[in-house]
Amino acid sequence: MSQKDTEKQDDYLRSNVQNMIDTAQTKYYARFSSFLDERQQEIALGVLRQQHFENYLFFGGAEGCERQMLGVFPEGETPDGMLFPIRPLGIVSRKEPLSHRDCLGSLMGLNIKRTALGDILIHDTRAVLFAAEEVEPFIKSNLLRVGRATVSFYEPEPSELVRTQTFREKTGTVSSLRLDCVVSFLLGKSRSAAAQIISSGLVMVNRVPVMESSKQLSGGDQIVVRGFGKCFLDEEMKPTKKGRLFIKINQLL
């Protein structure tokens, strides 16, 4: 997606949030957005603050979800996650462990929009996916396989509706903290290949799309490469005797 397309989508989101606020204030009923990623939540929050609107809630179906809907409520109505049009769907395979990549890929293969899907919580051969209410029947009727595994649906237990974050640590050296150097290290690709990925709009830093390979990173930065996942650059770095920089990156699994 180009920078121009991203800006257009951001403007559409701002307009939609403003319309949600207007509806809550004039027609006195709650409005809900589609699922928003963390960057989009920040944009929506900016509109809410600008309008001094406080009767809202972000909720993704369970505590700690990253992808969340925005609920905007009229005066006098208490924001409540139970009112959100979100359905937790449990899927289970007989033998094969499930992965986030395979689950999301199979759902995308059904032409379900990403905005209708929230977080996907993996529990070995089981997974819980949060979906917008309107796509629940379609998913249950059409999601028969995830990757190589045949799957069926079940009612998830409350203990499964908890997001736990686990990380994989990757350490090594880079020539600098330029974005292309770090992405090259992350993906195990050449810097030229990393630069192409960045210029294609597939990389975000701290929830903002970045298309400049020369951008300098800092400890604590969040890096998202589409198709690879979310990573965090550790604060601790050490120069090596050969003039390189030893870094540690924690990849969210």
C-alpha cells in the first residue's frame, strides 16, 4: 500500500469516528467500529480527544487484545465490552499444532476482510479467533482447514480467552541502526532486499508506516514487518571491536 493510500484510509477513519460521535450525541445509540490495529486506535483516540468525547471503550473480545473495536456510547450509557458485536470462535485440529500465520491465511483465503477479524490466540492444537458478529456464520460454514489441518469448532473455555505474550529472542550484529540494516538482520535477507520491502510499505515503526530505509531506530522501538510479525528492539546495545553494533530483538510469537 502506498503512502497516499495509507493517508486516504487514515482520513476515512477520522471521518468515521467523527460520525460515530455525532450519532451517539444526536441519536442516542451506541456505534461500533470494525477491528482497528494499534496505529488506527491511536488515530481514533486523537479524534476522541480533539472532540473532548469521553464515553467510549476500546475492546477486542478479551482483556489485553491488540486488535480492538471502538465503541462510542451516548450520554448516560455505561461502556461495556459485553455490548460489542464480537464473537470468540474456538477451532481445534485433531493432531496438527495451529499457528497464527496459518489461521490468518486460511481466513484471508475465504475473502474475509482483515477489519472483521481481531486477535487470534494460539493454544497448540486449539485456537481462539475473535470475529465481528456478522461474519461468524460464514466462518463456521466455510473454515474447514487451517494449513494442512482439518479443523472443527468448539465453545472456548474462559481460561482460553486470555492473551499471553511470548517472545523469541534474536541477537547479532548490525552495521548501524538504519531501518534497512535492522530489517535485513531480522529477515536474514540482503540490505537491498530489505530496502525493497520497506519501500513497498510493508514496514511500520512504532505503529507508523515507514518507507525510508535510512530511518534511524532507537532502543525500545516497535517494528512490524508484514508477514513476519511484531518485534521490539531492546534498549541494551553494545559496540563491537570491529565497529559494529550488537543488538537484541524480541519477536512476538
